[in-house]
Amino acid sequence: MKDPIRIAVLVSGGGTNLQALIDAEGRGEIPSGRLALVVSNKPGAYALERAKAAGIETAVIPYKMGTPREIFEEQLAALLEEKNIGMIVYAGFMLILGPNFVAKYPKRMINVHPALIPAFCGKGMYGLHVHEAALAYGVKVSGATVHYVSEVCDGGEIILQKAVDVLDGDTPETLQKRIMEQAEWVLLPKAAELVCARLRGKED
């Protein structure tokens, strides 16, 4: 039996989506992959503490606005190669990596977006901004999408989607919480397993 695909998770904040992956791995729901590395662009990200508590190796590659993105990308690529990473998950990762970096990992990088792409996605659509836009538009259903990362922001091929009802009286915060619990935390581990299973199959 081949070894599981080694997964790196890229984080910038609290790491709730990372925690969903850690919990799913603990339940045996990602048998084709293994969480091997968590990388943050922010030294104080709480996601790093979640990773350490789960016994996952961590690394910090600081990035300051205004510095060349290519330097960060070169350091990240070198680290991923050194750690023999086969798949990458964006989990609340707030940097948009350039096309040269993305091209190194075709259909090996996935992201979870808190809306039903192509609605409420693209530049500037992240975090509560997404839910504010959905509520302002008056949609009755929102949800989450897991997609491959491409050179176009939120433009990669969709892997999984799940709809979540928008309720009367919702605020951006209540909608965000419901979508996380009912969609993001469910879809991300499933997508990670699907991609790792496909990658393992290719290695036969």
C-alpha cells in the first residue's frame, strides 16, 4: 500500500477550517492523505497552536504588505519540496499566490470559499465581506464551495458545493457561522480526500 499523500495547510488566522481537517483525519475520513505541515504567513496565527496541539509540524514564512510576493513564494515552494508535500489546502489563507507558483501545483491546491461560486467571489470577497454581500443582495440560499486554486482568484474548477439556507434576521456573523458549520467544515475534508485519492491513483 502506498503512503498517504502529504498535505500542507496554508493558514493566516484562527484555523477553524484547519481544525475541521484535523478532526476529520482523527475520525479516519482522509485515509488517502496525511496532514504533514501547517504554514502561516502570520507568526501569531492561532492556527499554529491548533497544529502543534495535534502534533503537526509548523512553519512561519512572514509576509509584509509591499514586499515582493515572489520572495515569499520561493521560500514556500522550497519548504514544500523539502517536506515532500503532494497537496496544498488553503484554509483561511489570506494571500493570493501568483500564477508561477500556482502552475507548479496543477490540481494539487484547493481552497474553500464561503459562497456558492460564481456568486459573491473574486477580488475583495473574503471573510464577512462575502456574507455582507449575500445579505445585501437578498439571496435565500448561500453556502460554500471547494475549488482548485488557479491563476484566477476563486476561478478554479469546482470540486464540491453545499447549499445553506439564509434565514430571516441573519447577520453576516450568524450566516458565516452556519455556513462554516454546515458546509465548509463538511466539504473541505471530503475534497481533501477526493484529491488525495486521485493523486495516489496517478502514482500507481
